[in-house]
Amino acid sequence: MKAEPTGPAGGRTRNRRGEGALLRDEIVAAAERLLEREGNEEALTLRSVAREAGISAPSIYTHFADRDAIVEAVLDIAFERLRLLVLDAAQAVEDPVERLLAGCHAYANFGMDDPARYRVLFGRQRADRPAIGSPKDIGELPEVWRRRLDSFMVLVDALAECVKAGRSGSTDPFADATTVWTSLHGAVTMRQFIPGFPLPPLDATVDDLVRRIALIRS
């Protein structure tokens, strides 16, 4: 591995012109590693992230105003990862019902396989969280929040395709997809926080929840 260039005092040298984005990516990658290794958001402090990235803590302020800004950058990456997982799983299936199920399984598996990121995505309080009263409100959201709802909209679209194909009795795919999502979230968090409880297998739970709530027809 190529050694990190150092300055006179042995610290990390300043990035050359045009390398600022590279340092920003290094900071976010360091925060992701910490989150994965420590398993909780509290591990992300300016000092710990700086130490993980091999830079001085003040260097972070060139790219991030504070710790929360770093967490938000980690969130953006995690939401995109979730969207791609759901989308990739759904796109590989032709049958609309199986496509809906595949996306839901991908969501649940993400929560179980990556619990620290999942808790950061859906377990933290945000003072600036926008209110969504109806589907049309999504189009009025700031771009960052629209992106974060992309994986949910994949679920809405998949359920709408089931309705279009005559395979679902849903009369409101958005509302029913919302109920599916909250039920999946419950299934995931129950298994994370009560691991010793004799719950049925996750795959069977996902299939049952989706088929019941989405009013799937044989």
C-alpha cells in the first residue's frame, strides 16, 4: 500500500489544488468504517473520524460544518445503497408480484445485514424532517429528501404494477406501500432488538406481510 504523504511534523500533508473532493470522500469513508466497526452513531465524533482518516480534526471544517454534516453525508450514501439494492433485486424479476416481493426482501435483508446503517437511516430524530401529507408533497421536497425516498417509491411503483396486472386489490398503492414499509420496519427492528424471541423466519414474515397488506391475488 502506498504510504500517506506526511508533512514536516509527521502529519498528513494538505491536499493539492483540486484534491479537496478527495479529502471529503476520505472523511466520509472514515465515518462509514467507524459506523460499521463500532455499530452505533455515537462512535462518530470529529476526533474519531479525523483519527480514522489520518488527518487533524480542524481539517474537517474545510468540508463539513460539524459532526451532523458528516452523518448526513453518510446517510446520503446509505440511502443510495438501499435504493440500488431494492432496485437491483426488483429489476431482475419479470412477474410483478415476485418483483414486489424481491424488493421487500432486499429491504429487510439490508436492515438485518447492515444494522448500524439501518438504525442511522430510520432510528434517529431529525428536527428538519419535512412533513408529507400526500404523495404529491414528495415532488415539492428538497432534492436530498426526494433522493432519500427513492427506495420507497420503488416499492410504490412495484405495487402499482401489481394492481395494473390485476394481481393486487389495492385501491391506493401509495397508502398500502406505506403500510408495507412500516410493517417491514417492525419485522426488522423486532429481530434486531429482541433477538432471542421465537419469531418466524424473516423470509416467511416478509412474504406474509406483503401478500396480506398489498392484497395480492393468486
